[in-house]
Amino acid sequence: MEQEGSVAVLNDAQFGLTAILRPFADFDAQAPNALYQGASGDIPVMFTEGGVEMDESATAGLPGYSSLLVKGLQVPFGARLSIWLPTGVSQLNGAAQAKYLWFLIWRQRNVFDYRTQRIPFHYPKQGQGQPSTLAPPFAGPRVVIPAAFQANVVNETSPTNIAHNDIVIETIRGTQITVNGTNIPTGFPAVPLTRKASPTGIPGRSSFQQGIFPEALGFQLSGLPFYTVFDVQAQGDELLFGAIKDVQNSPSATWNFGPGGDDQYFALLFGTFGGVNATPFPDIGVYMNVGNAS
């Protein structure tokens, strides 16, 4: 029954439409074009809207900017962000898979950014900082664009602080429980019963979602909510979001996206499953809704 006074809306005025954050194309490529494959798990995989790799100022070759500047997601400073973070990928199919540490980096843009690109800024200067000491073509002057790690992110149970390369990364991690022989993150309910028979061998089960993982990987997991939501307040003009491998709690210390590798399901979710899928699915990723600053 429709509630009295209710109005149909397309989206909440307090939040923008969902941004889909993904790694750049071919991040999980195998030899001979491998980039991450076999590299240290400490090297982060960055997630950006549309999987765009570099900042617009870098690709445009604007003076004062490095061509190596990573792309960020523009956010209103002080706004509320709702982030849908994938969890449980380590438990798919009951195999021993890698675990991941997700991190937030905030970046302030400056007056020069506004003058040249009309993008939001809060850093009130436009002077040059330290010039690049790299060899050409990467040498040259640089305007100041500071960045900082997020200091505190809490999701479900209290997170664990892990000292990682002299940086304390606040991880989002929960304990594990076992349902029907399959490990799933604490807080995930069992899938509901239904009178409609299931072809998966688990009769009478429903699903909370679809299109995220193939059901053949295990209906118990594929039918569960795969995302955990947490809120954070924007601490800069741009958000840089990424994941590193939890090398202390993973079968290997290097990225391994190939079939049978401990990062294979990470590649299935965000890439080509080590080349098994011809193309990735661009609508699957980390989901983020940005609110208005108040």
C-alpha cells in the first residue's frame, strides 16, 4: 500500500548517482603483457570511475603537472560518502584465496587546478613545489597537490591496525563463520528459503542479488549480499581508492591472477579472470555514492 503523501523519486537529493570504481583495463594481464602479475602484493591496485588510469591534467600534458599523477574521484570536501566494499571474495568456492586491505587517500587540489580546469579546490596556493628529479620526459616543475591517508575507517567489527611500510593502514576486516561448509564473513545471513526449486543442488534457496558472481561458484555465496557498506566523510577534494594484498594472511606475497592463483577471484570480479573472459564486466566494481557537503 502506498503511504499517504509519498512521492516517487529517481534518486535521493542528498546523494548523487552511483559511481562504479574499477581498476584500469588489463591490470590482470598475463605474460607477455603482465604488469601486476608476479609483482609484490604491496603494490596497490587503484580503483577509479570508469577505470581511468591517469589524472586529466597528466594526460593533457599541462605545465606544472606530472604525467604520472594518478586519477582521483572528485568529491565535495566534507561531504558524506557511502561506499559499497566487496567482501567475501577470499571465500569463494571454498578455495584458499588471498585477502585484501582497502585504503582511502585524500587529495587537495589548488588554485592553479581551478584556473586551468575549473575543478573544485581548497588548497589556496598555486606556487611551485619540489621539481621532479626524474629523467626526461618526466622532469619539470610541479605545483603542490598534497595527499594524505585516511586516519580512521570503521566497518562492522573494530578494524585491525596493520603497520605496513611505515604507514598504518586501518583495515576493514571481519571474523569468519562457516555455513554449509563454506566460510563467509560474519554478519552475512543465510539465503532465504523459497518454494521454487533451485538447480544448484541446494533446493529452495533464493537470492539477494544477481550478476555479481557466477552462481556455479556456489549458490550459498553467490546468493548472499556480497557488499558491506560503510560511510566516511570526505577529507579532501578528491578520493583515491585502492587495495593491496594482505600478504601476511594470503597464500602468496605476489599478485597472481591466473587460473588457480590466489587472486583469481579478484580478477574474476574486476578483470578478465586471467584472460578466461574476453572482456571484463564494466558495471561490476566498488560502488560509491557521494552526498552534498553541508
